[in-house]
Amino acid sequence: MRPPTLRVGQGFDIHAFVDDPERLLVLGGVHFPGERGLAGHSDADVVAHACADALLGAAGLGDIGQHFPDDDPAFAGADSIGLLRRAGQSVRDEGWTVGNVDCAVICERPKLAPRRQDMADRLSDAVGAPVTVKGNRAEGLGALGRTEGIAAMAVAVVWR
Ligand code: MG
């Protein structure tokens, strides 16, 4: 019997805050009321986007931009948890089992800790495997430190 093939994927995403009261802040599928939203074609959920890219990369399936083009009206305002779910399904359709996804979010605000488990639960449900989320402040450094946006980095492990 051959040993399983393990693969790792990395995902990164960054979105800028916008002064548009119509834009809601959604991170890991969780709405943060009263916070400025992020610019983007979809709902700009950087956490879901980084996780999707990590999964697609692990399976050698390209990136989120190829699967869900940001000039396609079908994805305008899209719920990125739905896109993540579809990315996970694409990975499984190729015979891969998802081991886990771990995501680090870098931002000065909002405070993530109170909603961290909610985000992990929503992301895990979408992926069908454990997803963990960690929050990191940017310590005042650079654009993220000036609260101009939010970045997220994720890694995923798959095997078959
Ligand atoms: Mg994005």
C-alpha cells in the first residue's frame, strides 16, 4: 500500500477599509457591527479568501481569482463563505481530504478575540475540516498599523 501524498498550500489576502456605510465588515463569515467595511468586489472577507487560496494551492488548483473572477458580476457582493465552501468542494472533487486550515489575521481593529470561535466555527463548517483563526496586531507598523486595512495568511494541509 502506498503512503498517502501530503500537500501544503499557502494563502494570502489583503483588503483596504472604505468609508462606505453600505459596506459591512465580514471576517471569517462573521459580521462585526459598527466597524468600517473593506473594499472589494465580493463581501471582501479576507479571512475566507486566504483560506480558500490555501486550499486551492494545496490541491494544485490555482487561486481564488481563477475560480471566482473579480470582474464577474456573478460574484458581486458574494458571500465569501459560499466561495470557500465551493473551493473546499473542488479540492475534494480531486480526491483530496482536507486535514486542517490555520489562518493568521493581521489588523489593529476590530478586536478579533471575542468572535474568534464564531469565525472558526463558520469557516470549519464551510471547509468540512478544522479551521483555526489567530489575531495579530500590526504594532502600529505600516499600512496595517495605520488601520488602513486587514491582511490574512493561511496554510492548509490536504492528503490523498
Ligand atoms: Mg480578497
